[in-house]
Amino acid sequence: MKIAVYCSAKDAIPEAYLQLGDTLGAWIGAQGHTLVYGGATGGLMTRVSNAAKEAGARVIGVIPPRIIAAGRLASNCDQLIEVANMSERKQRMRDEADVIICLPGSYGTLDEMMDATSSAIVGEHRKPTYVLNYQGFYEPLKQQIELMRRLRFIPEQESYQLQFADTVDELFEKLKK
């Protein structure tokens, strides 16, 4: 299975979050899966890709020239796909993957998550998107989604939903199904 991972590229986040990257990457490799990620260095991106590679996973990086020019190209990719820009990166990662996992992150991670969701809603794909709500990181997002649902901005019968997991073990169980 090819697993796209959206996550933080920041190094200065708490160590417990960085360790999520180690855990997820090691699991991807141990299960014989392929990692599809942003191909850059930093934060959870480095930790997930290094752990996946060390555990025997094939690693596919998808990266635009601006990130390469900034000196952030990862050296651990088995395949590197260079794309024109961030919009193309999101689409290519989604196209390459069978499932999507969102770890904690910032604007880019939220953008990728919402892009995967909105493109699924309009029928561009049916790939599940799992969100790791580690230590309640995404609780405000869950509350916002519930508010949108309650006010009927989201239909009662959604055609596609994000799937939240509160722990890494819960995430792994969902991925096995």
C-alpha cells in the first residue's frame, strides 16, 4: 500500500510529536508499505521518512523547485518526483497514494488535508484520509466540522469524511481494515 503522509516540517516542535514520525515511519516499513511524502527535510517529514527507510520501506518524495532551491531536498528518497509548485505537489501525492495520513502540522498540513477532503467530495478520488488527533491536537478542527454539520454547511449524509484516530494504535487498526 502507498501511504501519503502530510505533516509538519518544523524541527522546533515538542519531541513527543517528532516521535510520532518515528513510530509511523517504522510501522510503514515493517508492514511493507511505501511512503509518499513531500521529499523535504525538517520535523516530522524527516522523522517519518528516515524511520520508514530504516525499516525497509520504499520512499517516494514529491517536491517543487522552490523547496529544493531552499536547500531542503531530502537525500533518502528511492524515487523523487519534481513538480512545478505546491498545488501540483498536493495532487501528485494524492494521485500516488492509496491512503492519506495527516499527522499534526501547520498551514501546509491543513491545506493538504482540506484539499484531499474537498477533492474527494467532488469525486476526484475515494482514498481514505486518516487524521491522527494526538493529544487532542485536532480537537478544534473536529469541533469546527461538527459546527458546520450542525448548521448544515456540511450535508447530513456526507459523501466523504475525514477519519480521526486519537492514538497511533487506533490509527494502525484503522489502516489494517
